Amino acid sequence: MPRSMWKGAVSFGMVAIPVRLYLATESKSVSFRSLCPCHKQPINMKRHCSVSGDTLEWKEVLKGFEITKDQFVIIDEDDLDNLPIPSAHTIDITEFVDGAAIPAELYMKQAYYLEPEKVGVKPYYLLKKALEEEGKVAVGKIALRDREHMATLRPYDRGIVVNSLHWPDEIRAIEDLNLPEDEVKIDKREMAMARMLIENLSDEFDPARYQDEYREAILKVARAKAEGNEVEVVEAPQPKVMDLMAALKASVEASKRGGGADRAAEDDEAPAKPRVVKGKGKAATATAEKPRKRVAKAS
């Protein structure tokens, strides 16, 4: 059983649901240690007092909030657990909105599972089923450790998932980018081909089809070097320019054969992942040739 990271209540109207919060995800990222170049052993990261120069252990380090220059107030764990704001112990639902109204690609941050306490099981599932029938998402706020978050609650499987959200002022304006959409003219035939390609590659989302190949590659290289074996190196693909329509046609043909984008990448006339670049006459696209492999000796 995982350890809950937050305990409190979900409140909407006069209803309060005692709950616990659990992380819904865990990091599988590859991590590296910093080593010294002489002995290939870990470097000890020392923490020194800027006044006395004394070395400190992590357990001795305090959290300080700078109220004026070089003047700090100590904030401890009890202070963080008992912040004088409602969201420290309550997810106060303030409104219900259509899920599509929240741009998930920009606002979503971390996912959490919400578990009811025994006395809150019935109102928990009342909220879940009401959200399902209305097709709505609950919006509120929650304070987790060192900051407050905007959050959503939505039904998921047999429970409710909480997603922390970015604050609006944390999202950068897309207008700062150079995006000349109005200057681009899309030919009807190109659009028809692009839509056909999308249709041929459409499927139900199945995350089991995806895996972290970067992590697997790091582990493969690490094992090879540890055993003194040769390491296979994939050279970066060399882009080449070809006609956009030809690339779309070749990609559609490859998708019909069932190979999808991977099959297209292996065909000189059917490269995958086209991107539009400047060209004379017809629209041109930069595509990647099939990567070549070479072998490097592990050191």
C-alpha cells in the first residue's frame, strides 16, 4: 500500500468527503551520478555555512523565506502542514465545467489518486457518478507542501483522479512565437492526403504500445561498457528535401500496407514525419533518410 501524501476533505456545497491523496505516477527516468575523473567514484556534494564555513548534513539544513535582503524567517514542516488557508486540508470545489473547456496540453501538471476514508465512501461515489452523468469536471484548489495549486477532479475507472494545474500567469503567451499560419497556403490535394494518412493511422489509444526507448538504450549501453563489449551507435539521420505531395502519397501508401510511420521511414521514397520548409515552386519537405548504424568499441 503506498503512503498517502495528503489527508483532508473534498468539499462541495455542504457536503464534505474525507479523503487521502496518492501519487498516480512514478518516475522511471534514468539518473546519473557525478563522478570524479581520477577514481571514477561519486563526488561528495558538501553544504557549507556561508558565515562559519562549517560543513552541514542534509538533516541540519533549514528552510528559510527571505523577507528582506539577507533576513530570513525559518519555515518548518509543521508550518507547511498547517498553513492558514482552506486548501491546506480541503479541496474546496468552486465550480463544475466541461472537461474540454480546460486545455489539458497546457494546464495539466501532476496526477493523483483520490481515495475515500471509510466514512466518506458513499458521498465519494455520489460525486463520481454525478460527474459521469453530467459529463463535468470539478475545479478547486489544493495546497501541497510548498505551494497551492488549482486542481480538477474527474472520474477515472473505479475512482476519482485529481490533476494539479498550472496557474494562468505561469503559461507563456503563444503570441511570442513566430507562427505565420495566415501566410501558409494549403492545397486541397495536400489536405486530402494528410487527412487520409491520419485516417489510416487512427486507432484506439493503447499506452501499452509505447515504451521508454531512451531508458532502454541507456541500460543497453551501460551493460555493454561494463562487460567491455562493442557499443552499437546509430548515426543521426541526414535530412533531404523532396516534394511535399510525393512525401504524403508515399506515407499514405506505407500506412495502407500496415507499416505506419516506421515503415515509411525505411523507404527512400516514403520518409516519415515530414516538416514543411522553404522551397521553390511546389511545397518542399525536409525528411530524414534511414539512419545508418556503426559500431564503436566500449571503453
